[in-house]
Amino acid sequence: MLVAMSEKLTTNEYTDDLRYEVFNREFMPHIDSMYNFAFRLTMDEDDANDLVQDTYLKAFRFISSFEQGTNAKAWLFRILKNSFINDYRKKSKEPSKVDYQEVETTYNSEEASDTTYTVDLRADAVQELIGDEVANALNALPVDFRTVIILCDIEGFTYEEMAKILDIPIGTVRSRLHRARNLLKEKLKSYASSMGYDS
Amino acid sequence: MNASLTTPSVEEGAEKQNMKHTCEHHAECMKIIQSILDDEATEAEKDHFRENMDKCIPCIESYRLEKCIKDSLNLKIEKKPCPQSILNTIISKINS
């Protein structure tokens, strides 16, 4: 699982000094982004703390599979995402209201993809929303849809980087993002309506 | 987003009466709008955007909404600093 972002498994020779140097230079600058990603995945501060710690310790242990000059942030995000799926998702405190597979199957159906999907939401209404309301709408999405929006719109990863982080084809990144945004618009619409911003 | 792709505005318009009020391929246009905003559009998608997006009111409205949501996610959601205690624990564990 902990392979370099390149397709092949590469093992690089690192001296002890170089391990610390690469860790500090390439990995530590991303710790705030990693913490926020962990928090938005787990929705729990203690779990986010543990997840970030575990990820950085794994990154250090497996640093020889990190190829210098490649995208360290994407490499770290991939480890964090895999740790979340393997170690945290099962014990997540987030109530699993929606079965993700079921949601994706529904949205993947031909009927859904052929239908012009619109939510009656105006840009002006979204502009009225404060950060907490936008965050709550995002947090209300099933975790896999939430993840693509975080990676693309908050962290600014390219589709290609997202495909590698999530181990899915670029076409799936594109379609999952599209569906995630439609779901988010529904949530934002609910917030805007409850606040009276859409009247 | 590519600077050469200017944001159309519904308000600009003595030509408004000549604009499309319905879009017969809006689902496809939504995918293109998303690609443009994510800076992932192909040349063909950019061409389609340039040629059509200032003529179609539903697409202009959708572009504004999608851009506003993307900007809100990026700019309005609080980004917390990683607690110092986590940094300290990581550093002490890798040095032990």
C-alpha cells in the first residue's frame, strides 16, 4: 500500500541524515493541511490527532519508498486516506446515515447520468452563507463524496493527483466530483432556505 | 482558472433578448463548467465554453453558482493549525 506515487515500487537509498532532512523539508510543511484533512474525514479531534500522528510515523518508517522530487503532499494524503479506511473508518463516530456504495450505484445509473440535474439555488444565496454553514453542508455528505470535494476545492489537487491518492481512474474522479457537487448543492440549498437567504 | 476565459455576466446585455433561456444540453455543459473551474478542461471544452457560455442564461447562472460554491469552500471554511502537541509527539517519536 505504501508505494511511491509512481506506479512502480521504488526503494531509494536514504542515509539516516537524509531521512530526517527529507522528512523535515518535504513532509512537515504539509502538516496543517494533513490535520484539516484528517479532521474533515473523522469529524473528531482525537481521531484526527491520532490519524495525523500515525500517518507521519508511517511516512517516516517507509520514507525509502518516497521518491524525492515527486509530490510529497499527494504521497502523504494517500497514506492518510489509506490509514483512515483501514484503521479509523470502521470505528468512526460518524453515524453512517447513507451507504456510500448504494449512493454511488444510484448516481451511476444511466437514468441519473442522463438527467439534467439542477438544484434551485442561487449564487447570491451561497454568498450569504458563513463558513460554518458551508462546512456543515460539506460535513453532511457521505465521506467519499466529501473527500473528493476536500481534495479538489479545498486542497487544490489536480484530477490526476486525486486519482492516485484515491486509487481510482480519472474518469471516476470526474464523475464522483460531479455527483458530490450536486449533493452539496442540495445541502447548501437546505441551509440557505433555513436561513431565509433564498427568498 | 485560465485568465483568457472571462466570466460572463447575465446583466451585460442589450443582447439579452437574443440569449438562450433554456439549454438543450445542460448536463453536458455542467461537466464542461466543472472542468473549466477546476482548470482541467480540454481544448475542445475551452472552445465550447468560449463559443457558448455568453449566449446561454442557464449556463451563465450555473457557472456563477459553481464558482461561488468553489470559492466559498476554499475561502470561507476555517483551516485550523495542527496542534503543537501533535508536532511534538511526532518529532519525539521519530527521534527515539
